[in-house]
Amino acid sequence: ADDEVKLLALQALQNAAPEEAIPMIEKVLEGTSSPRVKQRALFVLAQSKATRAREVLRNYAKGSSTPELQLQAIHYLGIHGGVEARSILDDVYRGATDVDVKRRILRSFMEASDKDRLFKAAQSEQNPVLRAEAVNQLGNMGAHSELWALYQKESAIDVKRRIINALRNGGAVDRLIELAKAEQNPELRLSAVRTLGHMGSTRTSDALTQIYASDSNAEVKKAVIRALGDQDNATALVALARKEQDLDLRKEIVSRLSHMRSKVATDYMIELLGK
């Protein structure tokens, strides 16, 4: 009940006199109020354009209090703070050592549509976990050109795999088709093929069918079969089965078709039994 009263009081201060309320809000943050009330106090500060409000938020974002309030301050700076706040977050990021804090800042950059800072982090960050996080957030923003540039320079296989996944999240079908056809690393090429299977469209299905026809690698062909199966593309799989001379590959296709509830698949099973 006491928390509810304090929350109402904070809301009233925010609406009536937000700048004059800052000293009182600081006392709430430094006092014994519950985490819920303190988080609300940070939210009130994030709405203010006053210099002192920004200073307080910066201090909390740098970790002058509990980890929960630090992450909350970072979040509010990302979504409410504008250019100045993102500059503060950039300073915090460069001085931070905690991975969770840096990850939260990268997500705040995404929420603020700050593509440049994410791209910079993805290029310069030494920690592969954080580099991968920056890549993921670029994918959420649909930053195709930045992701492609990163892929060309990246050496870590795991991060390149993350870039492939980020390209999928960003809908970069052309780039993924290019990788599925031309990537020299077998593991990454298979990853690109599998990723196309999670992007159901005529373009991806046509590309997968072309790859199956032109590639002699059995593992690549099996990956294509699984990808078309993930798309529930019975028509394409039946077409492949009718042409396939390799018994193992044909069995793989039929196995995929056997799990589909499709008239095309059922008709083909009847056709096989009638031979």
C-alpha cells in the first residue's frame, strides 16, 4: 500500500513540476523504498530534460547503485534520452567491464535505432559474445549492408554463423542465397542452406532447388532436402524425388514427404506403391 502511494506521488510530481521534483526523486533513489518505486523514480527522471536529471541517470547507468537499477537506467536512457543519452551510453559502454551491462547497452542502441554505434561495436569489440550481440541487434534493425561488410571481415566461425542468422532476421534473402551457393566453408554453407529453409518463399524454394541440381555434395543435398521439408514444400520435394537416382537421397526425400499432410505428398506415396 505504501508503494502505491509513493508511485502516485511520483506520478504527480512528474506531471506538475518535474524539474522541481528532482531533489525529492534523488532522495527516493537513495532511501529505503522498494525496487519498484526506485525504478519508477528513474523513469520519471528519464522524462526530464533537466541537466541534473541526466547527471543522476548517468551515475546510475555507470553502476553507482544496484545492478537492477543500473540496467534500468541504461534502458531508460536508450528509449527516452535522444542523442545526448546515447552519447552517455557510449561512454558507459567503453568504461564498463560487465558483459550483461554492455549487452544491455547494445540493446538500447537497437531500441534507439543507433545503427552506427552498433556497427562500431560489432567491428571493434574483442569479446565474441558481445560482438555476436551487436550482430544480432543489427539483424533486428535490418542492417543488411553493415552485416554483409562484417561477414567479409569476420574470422570467427561462430560469429559468422550469427551474422547468417542476423541476415535471416533482417530478411536479406539475396545475401543468404549467395552464401548458400558460393561460401567456401562447408559448415557455413550448410548453415546458409538451413537458414533459407526457415524463410518460406518462392525465391528461397527456387534457389534451394537450383542448389540441389548443381551441387554434387551429398551433405549439401541433404541440407536442401531438410530445408524444403521445413518449408513444407511437397511439390519441390516430389520433383526432386522423381529425378533423383541416388537411393539414399531418394529415401531421404521420401522420409521427409512421409511427415507431411499434403495431397501432393500423399499422391506421390500412392504413385510409389503402385509401381
